[in-house]
Amino acid sequence: MPKLPGVKHLRAVKALEKAGFRIDRQSKHVFLSKGLIHVVVPRNNPVDAYTMGAIVRDAGMSIEQFRELL
């Protein structure tokens, strides 16, 4: 599995929006949904690689698909 570097939270949110997710609400975290799939992006800069990998996996995407959207 290819590595995913830490990503700024705004860049991650924009990439997920390109994938069809929409922002439900925002606070210390950004909550996004697409149908029945829900993901949460923390407002850390950068979001570390382990957390970003888990977010991408929860979104039902591969690392390669996510990198293309960045």
C-alpha cells in the first residue's frame, strides 16, 4: 500500500468534496457525508498520515484515488 503523507485539513476536505461528499457541520472537526458513508476530518495541520489513511479507508476510497483528487 503506498504511503500517504500528512495533508492539510482544508485540502483533504476539498478532495473529499470532489469525491461527492458534502459538509454536514463543522466545529473542531469537519463532518462530511455521502449517502450512508460518514467521515470526520480533524482541523489539524497537517492531519497525520495514519489518521488520513483511516479517513480515506472509511470513505471507501483507495490511497491512489484520494491522491488523484488532491
